[in-house]
Amino acid sequence: MRLPTLMHIFVAGCAGYIGSVLVPLLLEAGHRVTVLDRFFFGPTLAAAERVHGERLRLVRGDTRTFDGALLAGVDGVCDLAGISNDPSCEIEPELTSSVNVEGGKRLARLAREAGVRRYVYSSSCSVYGHGEGQGLTESSPRNPVSLYARTKVELEDTLLAMGRPGGAPRSTGGGAGPFEVVLLRLATVFGLAPRMRFDLAVNVMTKNAYVHRRITVDGGGRQWRPFVHIRDVAEAFRVALTAEASAVSGQVFNVGAASGNVRILNLAF
């Protein structure tokens, strides 16, 4: 069974850095989108709401507590929700586990029970930690060294198990179709978005160069870091949500390119 050409897509964490670019992209492709977010940073999707009207539904809520009835009739879920950097995660470890792991598991369980077919999770290249050598691939061992990365690893494992035949059963009302899980491990994202982040390397260097007329490099600058533009990330999510199951279901994809893997010191220069 093929996914419909025009889908109803549920995006959790939609008003953040990536979501504020992804949601308009999905709407421009003709999809109907329901978005769930706490909207801590304001109405970042207000422009999309004005343009796309009834095809965009904004819901203020939390993955740990939202009404699962919102998933009725949804074809695909994109999970961007969570506390999204190492320092923030370390401030409140219990809150981080609650949001990033328990909230993520609850969203996936409710989606599966509701009959959602495609489920795309926003993971991170940080799961590789201090990898051995260069050129890490999706099959390279994971070695998470931060709480943020460990939450990603735990949810990755849970989702892949749910997507395998014989995984957690659907409810009686959810149908018996497949639950197609796709994991995207993102390189460090950069670029302009309606909701900017300035804790990411390229973005903060650009901001500091403009505001302070100088760039500061911490840690010696010899560390390697992979980078990917935010619009390429949004397109990767769109493809993962809509591609044939044979190409993506149960798969893990690194989102980035070898050409974007540079030393921080070289990036500064």
C-alpha cells in the first residue's frame, strides 16, 4: 500500500529551528500539517498560518501530555521535539529524560496505536561520540558521551524495535498496517530560519563576527565537526516522510556530506 500523494503530517517540536523551516516546506508541497509545540519562543509559524490557513493546525502542548486523539487520520509523524543541546540537558537531567525519552516514547506509542504509518525521528550525529577514525557511517558503533546523545540512543533503539515485525501491537482501532520508522542522524545544522539558534557553530561564529567583529574558537579548534544546511535538513525530512517504504522503512540515515566535515579552526578562518 502506497502512502497518499498528499498526506496529513503531524510535526512535534514544530516551532523550533528546524521545524520553522520544515513546516512551510511541507505546506508548500500541498500536505496538511498539524503541529504540536509549547511555543516558548513565540509565534514562529504565524506567517505560514496566514498563507496556508486551514491546512495548518497549531496546537500548544507537550509530547508527555497531549491528547492522542490529535493523531486520528494522520499519515506520518515527524518528531523534532526535545531539549536540544548538551548544556541545556545537563542543567536538568531528570527533565531531559522526561521530555526527550518518555515524551518521545509516548508520542511513538500513541502514533502506532492510532494507525500512523510513517514515523520519522530527528536523531543526531552526536550518538557516535568520540568515534574511532573518520568517515563514520550509519553502521559505525555508537559511543554517546553526553546526556543529550544518550537520550537519542535510547529512543532510537525503542523506535526501531517498534517498527520491526512483531513489535509493540497496535490498538484494536489502529489497523494492522506497518509502522515504518526512519531515523535521521543530523550533522550540525546551520543557516537562517524564522526561529534562529545561535548555539550552533556556524551560526554563532557568524553572529559574533557581525556583532563583536571577532570570532572565538574554544578547545583548540582541531576537533572535526560535520555540518549541513537547514534547508537540506528540511528536505531530508520531507523525503523521509514521503518516500517508498522499501527505500526508507527501518533505516538510519546520516544527514550531511563528507564535504561538510571540517575542523573548527578551519571553519573560523
